[in-house]
Amino acid sequence: MFFSPAQAFAKTGHLTTNVLEGLVPGMEYKTLWMPPGFLILSSLFLKILPDTIYSFRFFSALTVFLSAWLFYKLLVREKFSKFTAMIGFATILSEPLVFRFGTSGRMEGLTALFFLTSIYVAGSKRGNISKSFLTGIFLSCSAMTHPFGASFGLVSLFFLVRDKDSTLQKFFFFVLGGMIPIGLWVAYIHPDWDLLTIQFGAQLIRKQILFGSFTALTKLKVFLFGFAFSKVRLIIIITQIFTLVLISISLYKKKHELNSRLNVYWIWILSVSFALYSSSEGWYVFHFIFPFAWGMALLAEQKYFGRILSLAGVSLSFVGWLQIVNIHWIQTDSTSILNTQFQKLATVLKPHNKIYLQTIPDPYFYLSDIYPNKKFLEFIPGELEFPSNEYTLVIESQDAFVFYNDSLKNQAISLFLSSHPEWIREEWDIPVPSNHWLHFKTIVYHKPTGNEHASP
């Protein structure tokens, strides 16, 4: 979904994609699925490095490392000791979730990098006008890689105005700087506002539906599913917050105010928590790790219990890595299992030319490599509704559909398949333990070819 428009921009200078052609209106003409910052910057890597998904993912991985490094620099500048700054740094880079969500060819790392740059600049010794202007630009760039970046606005603004000097002037130039990246995106959108309404609007509607249908328990499960030893991690998170509540209350009673670093923690973690609760997306938990790491650095400054808790958090992450290696490469050969899965799917799909993919693990790159002349449509729109005649015609023209969960089928696809009982349904489980990342079903519906019972 992100590689394809970035690849098109690297080759043609236009953000387009054909993997949604006929499903999401206008994507093959202009991709307005989301703000274009990540797609444009990642396309530069596809110009410099080989034009592959691995180059694309390398860019994501690089932004994660740069974000962690800048976070460390920020802690040192905020007068954390080198030991406590290293605790914060290790909390980020030792956490398996960071690599699971941050290096998969998505924009989380770049969103964090632009935001961290904005607060680093906001707290610098530059002149008020220049640092306010740059802070606004970098925060806006964060939002232009993903709208989640906008949720960090209060954090950037706090770093900017915490010295209470020329507050109105800083706010004005902060807003002015923020309007520049947004203005460039508006210029790119124009005059295709109808496409923005359809493409970007569909995402907003999907998130609104998720927000309304997910219970508090479901939201908690979404938050935790990326962590290793998620129950223990939840205990550590709750303990960190509770401990810092006690420290904050004690400090406020003594001085009637909190110090700057505690203010940063509360503004940051509450902003991210509210955004996570509103979005109900597991990918975005990546952004929780940074205020959590800030909190660990704060606790590491406390003797005994604080240091024990912060070191326990880092140790849990390292043990999580050992668990991942054990499950995916010692108990099972994940690479071999994945290749076997894709080969079996490729055999089933061999007679068919138009294939709709809505499955995990995603076989798009494997299938498009061995079947370059087949037409593959990608899966994300399967969870969206586009009640248009063109959409229905595209669905009816497919030769096969691949799912990992029958309940996630689009209504139009469900109606089509129910009206064609002659279509063949095949289902199999990928043979892995239940806690393996490949623990999904594969469900294939395909049009009869007349050769199903022929001898091999």
C-alpha cells in the first residue's frame, strides 16, 4: 500500500498506484490515501538503492535508529545523566515492538523523527522567531507523514513556551511554520478535492467505525498485542505511571509546581494515550514507547526501586527477543514455512489472472514476481465500503479472492460469492504455534476452471 506509490513517484514523479485500481476511486491517477511525506522521502531511497521492498524497509529501519539516537541526545540535553539517558535509549531499541512496527515499510519511524526534531529545535538556544518557525515546520512534517503526528502538538508547544518568554510571538510563528507543509499538501491535492473526500475520508470512516465498535477491553488488547510478555509489560507500564504519580504529588506539595521533565512526561504520555484510544490501531503503539522511555529515564534517577523497575523493563525486552528467536527460528524455520505457504498459494492461483488479496502474511511481492502478467489487487480496501458501480464491476471481474479471515470480507464481495456457489473454497492453517507471527488461516475462493479433477 505504501511501497507502490513510492515506487511510482521514484520512477515517474507522480504518487499513483495500480494495486487499488477500480477499488478506491482515483488511486491510479492521484494517491491521496494519506499525507505524502513518507511516500516522497522513501521514494528517494528507491532511486538510490535497488528498487525493492527491502530498500523500502531499510529506509523505515533507518528512521527508527535515528529517532532513538535523537531521543538520547534530547535526554542528555535535558540534563539526564548519561546512565539514565542510556536507560531511555535502551528502552526504545531493545523493545521488539519497535522493530515489528517500525521497520515493516511504514512511516512510524519517520513520524517520530520529525516530531523529535521539532521538540529538539523548540528547546534549543536559537532565536525565538527562527526556532518557533522551525518547530512548527517539523511538527507539521510529522503530521504530513501520518496524521498521528498532529497529536504531539502540545508536547512541541510546551518545549517552545516553557520559559514563558514571548509566548504569543512564539505561538504565532509556530503556527505560521506549521502551515507551510500543510499548504504544500493542499496545493498537491488541488483541484481533486473529491478524490481526497473519497480516499482519505474512507480511512476516517473506518477508524470512526472501529472507535464505536471496540470495547475498552478490545482497545487494551490492540494496545498490548505487539509487546512480548504483554501482561508483564502492562504491569510495568502501570507501575511506572503510578510511581510517577506519587513522585509528582510529592513534588507538587513541596514546590507547588512540577519540574519541566515531569511536565513533559505527563503531556507526552497523555497526548499519545488519548490518540491511541481514539484511533484503535495497533501500529501506533510504536509512539507510546518514547514517553514510556522518558518515564524510565526519570525512574532511573530514583535510587533502588526506580532503577530496578527501569532495568527490569529493559531486561524484559531482551528476554522478549530471545523468545522471538526461539519461536520463529529455533522451534520453527519461519522462512521455510513462509515460502511453503506462498508456493502452495501460487499453485492454487496459477490458472487465474485477476486476483484479490486480503490476507496475512501478504503474498503480493512473491506472487507478482513469479506471475508478472497477472493482475493483483491489494487487500486494505476489503475492510472499507465503496458503494459504486465501478467497484462492483471490478469485484465481479476477479477470478480469485484470498482472505485470512472470512469475517473481514467487504459486503460486496460477500454478496458476490454467495451468488456464485459454484466457486471453489479452499482453506488451510499455516502449521505454526499459536504465538507465532504466521498463525493465520488462508482462505481461497476461486472460479472453477473445469480442470479441478483432472489427473496431475
